[in-house]
Amino acid sequence: MTVNKRQLEPLLYSTAGVLVMFIILVAINVIGGWFKERLDLTADKEYTLSAGTKAILSKLDTPVVVRFYCSQSEASMPVFLKSYAQRVQDLLAEYQQYAHGELEIKDLDPAPDSDAEDSANLDGVEGQMVNNGDKIYLGLAVSCLDQKVAIPFLSPDREKLLEYDLSQAISRVVNPQKAVIGVMSSLPVFGEVNPMMMRMGQGRQDPWVFISELQRDYSVKQVELNSDKIDDDIKVLLVIHPKDLAETAQYAIDQFLLRGGKLMVFVDPLSVVDSRNNPSNPLQGSLNAGSTLDKLFKAWGIHYDVNKVVADMNYLSSVSRDGGARTERAPAVLSLTRAGIDSNDAVTAQIDNLLIPFAGVFTGTPADGLKETVLLKTSKDSQLVEKFMAEFSGDQVIKDFAASGQEYPLAIRLTGKFKTAFPDGKPGDKSTDTAGKKEKPAPTEPSLKVSKSEGVVILVGDTDLLYDQFCVQ
């Protein structure tokens, strides 16, 4: 499936866009302490800054200028936007308080044909048409030396992520070098060469939309599944559908986390994309192997059953079967709504709904020193079922359904001091020489036993929600 440019323009306000945000927020190298914070609005609706934002501001050593454009004098400016503009100004005042003189705020009223309007246009802040045809402005631009980042329109719909947007903009102008995100995946997220398509003259398939979006602001590096070390320049690692991952690769991920890397893992008991044999209908496929990081999960106290998917009568979807000849209710294809999404967490605050086919769940008790936060969950009207039954007969799942009364975690965040899953060090080389004797392994770096600082891991029990057909709506 391809997505044209017109579809991409509103992407950051679509499900795919928030999925990208979901991933980017793991990059705590940009906002250092964000995950320690919940979204925090006081009773008076005044912002209190996160520890991560305060850290960014405290490290400023070069003047940063924020030009805030608001059509305050425009009579057609809606009252709700004027109210929101005041809250933005209050937040900017908080930023200035913690920036020890290195942050300048310029309030500009871009009246028609004014110097302020010219400045807004040069900064990339866009005027918005209102009902009477007048143009209003509510946006800002952040600059430092020769770097500039604009937020063309400050939408009240994104108020829960306003601090994130501002802090990211400041980070980008202060540190213009793109942070490196690594992606280790058994799925063709970077696009693939299909020999049949090549013969038809259509060439390589495009990368998945979420990869293309990440590449706009980050340096995205493909990491081989058999890697025995994650490159030092990678700050955030995405692991997607790690089927039968060798212990050496799991060790590489383990050591990456312990030395301070941020990790996001998408596992799946039944990947629709991986199993499809009819590209026009990815909900018809054949059984495939699930994915997990068994060694790491065990060390973290997390259990993930690759043979079971979760069915939920509250979130069931209707799917096409037999080439579209009929539709069937599919309780294991979840149409998750706000009730199953943590709206108070910065990671999931902007997500209103998600389509999650054949997901697994996370159970167990986190190991000592780790804290678990549930980001996505089922309703209590849910049940774990065998994946082969869920894929081939939604009707049978409904017929045999017995609610567990339990809300199963679909995505969780673990924070704290992680301990290695490999206390004996790197898995040994079992190769032998021509005489049948075991070869002496090459010298390796010292094995870390515990994380150097508080670590962050996000686990998601599905991979298909990243696929264009499910996330671009």
C-alpha cells in the first residue's frame, strides 16, 4: 500500500502521526526526564514543567528566541483560541523562568499587512482562515543562531503535548544534529524488493509510513537481526517482530539498554503482515511463528505467550472474509477506544483509537527495581484464546467466549534499574576448529550487569498497528 503526499500532510494529526509520536517520545535523549512525569495541570490550569524540560532549559548556553504569533487584536479571533493563547503564554513564561536568561520571548500580533505578518510568513507560521474569511495567526517559531523550527499552528487539540512540542523545538535548534534511532525488524519496514513487482516495472516498495515520518527528524539506521552489538551512536532502538532472535542479538539489546539506550519492542503472537499470502487482504493469511524476547522478558519479570491472542467483546471489529464475500465479527481484531488508552500519560495522550489485530498481552510481576505502567489495555470483557482459532473463526471465538474479568495489558512501560539477562556474560561461541576442538572466543568488551542510570523500555504486544493499512486512517 502506498500513501500519497496529500494523505501525508495531515499525518501528524492522524493515528499514524500519534504512533510516530508514541515512538519519538521514547527518545528521552531529547526530553531527558519525561517518562518520570505524568501530564500535570494544576487545579488552576497552570502548567508545571517536567523534569526533562527543566533539564533542557538549565543546559542552555546560547540565546534562544521564541517568536509567539497571536492575532490578539483581530476581532474574528475565536474566544477559545484567545483563551488557549493565554495558556501558551503562561507556559512560555514558565520556560523563561527556568532558562537563566537564555530564552527570549517575543509576542507579536500579525495584523494584516504588518511587519509582524511578514515575519510570521518568513518564519513558516501559517495564517488560518475563519468563517468570515479573515486570517488569524496562532503559532510560534524557535530560533538559535542559524537554526529555526516553526510550529505553524498551535492547535488546542494538542494541548496535552504542548510542553513536548515546545521542548522538542528548543532541543532541535540547540542540537541540530539528528539523533540516531536504530530499527531492528524482521518485517519489511524499510520497504522491500518484490521480484514480481520488478518484472512489472514497479521497483521497490516504499518504506512504511512511520519509518518515513521518523526520517524527517531523526537519522534512522537499520540494525541487522543477527547483530551482536548495537552501535554506540544509536540512542533509541526499535525492535519489531523479533522472531527466533539469537541469544547473541538479545545480549546486544541487553547491553544497549544497560549502557543507557532507550528501547521500544513490538512483539506479536500472530503478525498479519508477516503471514499474509494475499497482499490485497492482509487479514487472510496462514499461521506463523510469534515473536518475543524470551531471555530479556524473563529477566524483567514479564511473561508473553506467543501462542495466545486476546479477544475482547467490547472492542471487536468487523472484518472481510473469503475475498470480501462476507464479513465476520472478529473479537481478536481490536478497535481500541479511549477507554483502553491511558489519556493521562504523555506517550498516549493524543491517541483516540487504535486498530490492533491479534495482539498478545503482558503478564507477570516486574523484577525488583522496575516499575510498570500500563499504556494500553483490554476491557474486562476479554479472554485469551488460541491464536489459530482467533485467526480462522471469529464466530467460534464468540460462541465459546467466557469473559476473564481481567484487563489485560497490551502495552506497558518499564522504568528503573535493569539487571542483565546474561549474568555469565556474552553467550559463548560454540564453533569448533578443523580438529574438533572448541575455538577460543575473541576478546569482548566487559559485560554490564546493571543499568548505569534509570532505564526505559516500552513493550507493545502487536506489530501490525505499525503497518500502513492499519495505522493510516
